[in-house]
Amino acid sequence: MDTTNKNCIVRISRYKNALKRLKGLGFVKVFSSNLADATGTTSAQVRKDFSLFGIAGNKRGGYNVDNLIDQMNRIFGKYDVHKVVLVGIGNIGRALLSHKAFQRESIRIVAAFDIDPNKLDENARIPILPLDRLESYIIENEVKLGIITVPALAAQQVFTIMKDAGIKGVLNFAPLNLQTKDNVIVNNINLEMELENLVYYIMAEEKKII
Ligand code: ATP
């Protein structure tokens, strides 16, 4: 996916959140300007994004909120169940395992894996299995998504296993940027870096240097 499409999909996700809020406030119809205001972009950009993703609507009479949410849910595959494996049952891994939104959003962590025998629990709601079963589990269950929450040093090894077994999308929380030339999309989330970034902007704002 190129950067334009990636930015566009991020905006679609924001529009969807804004739509849910507007629906909660009682809106039945919205205009592109409502969504633009709610997400900090322009009406022209909203309409451009909609046309890129084939979202239809009546520009003049406004868009029906339920219908827009429905079309966006389809874009995000909300009506299918997406199986995810998670590797690394540290603090972040555990937090993600108990994250309720994943069930609501039809993204389902179906199994977790760890190298530490003390963390394994085959009978848990989401079974925690040994790392050496990761590859066969992905293949047998046709899992396409993976989450990596192991320390930086172990991340590349885990990523290689996932990739070779057929995983197509990885959310990586290990603090290193996983590189891939293969047909796998990697979203790297470095929490420390994200916070550092915010600290910079807050400091800059206080000193009025940006
Ligand atoms: P965090 O807060 O980042 O989740 P933590 O301090 O709780 O981390 P880490 O040391 O980051 O724990 O380890 C996370 C988990 O990853 C641990 O449960 C550890 O056993 C597991 N782990 C480490 N190496 C591997 C590996 N190669 N394969 C699978 N799991 C691993």
C-alpha cells in the first residue's frame, strides 16, 4: 500500500470515529464539512477520500450516517472475523489479550505464544502456547495477522517465523523498526518514541519555537 492510500485509510478511520460520535449526538445525516470539522481536514479532502474508496452518497443532501458507517465497516472488513496471533506475554502482551474492543471489532486474538514455560496455559480463554508451535498454528488456522510484543532482540526471529508461515500483516510493539521487503505489511508502534515525540512538541509549544 502506498503512502497516499495509507494516509487515506487513517483518515477513513477518523471519519468513522467522528461518525459514531455524531450518531451518538443524534445526527442522521452529515455533510462532508461536518466530517472535515470533526477530523481537522477539508471538505474537498473528505470527498476525495470517499471517491478513492468508492464511498457513495448524495453530496448535496448530505450523507446518511448509518449508511456511511456501514460502508466504512465494509472497508475495514468488520463483517468478517480476523484471526490474530500474539507473541510475547509481557505487560503489553497481557494488556492486549484482555482488550475487550478486539472482540467487539471482530478482530480476535485466537492464540498467544511465549518462550517462557512458566507463562504457558493451554486451557486459558486465549491459549498461551510454546513458541515452537507458532509456525504450525498459523498454517493450520490460516491466520493472517500477528502482534509482536517480545523484547527488541527477539522481534526479528518472531517476525521471520510469522512471515514464513504466511502472516500478511504485523503490528509490532518491540522497540525496533522491523524491515520487510516481502509481501507483509508491518506497522511499528514504538510507544517510547511516540511519547518522546509528544514531549518535544509540548516543549516546543511552550517555547513557541514551532
Ligand atoms: P513489556 O512491558 O514490553 O511487554 P515485559 O518487561 O513485561 O515487557 P519483556 O522482557 O519485554 O517483558 O518480554 C515480553 C515477553 O516476551 C516475555 O513473556 C518473554 O518471555 C517473551 N519472549 C522473550 N523472547 C521471546 C521469544 N523469542 N519468543 C517468544 N516470546 C519471547
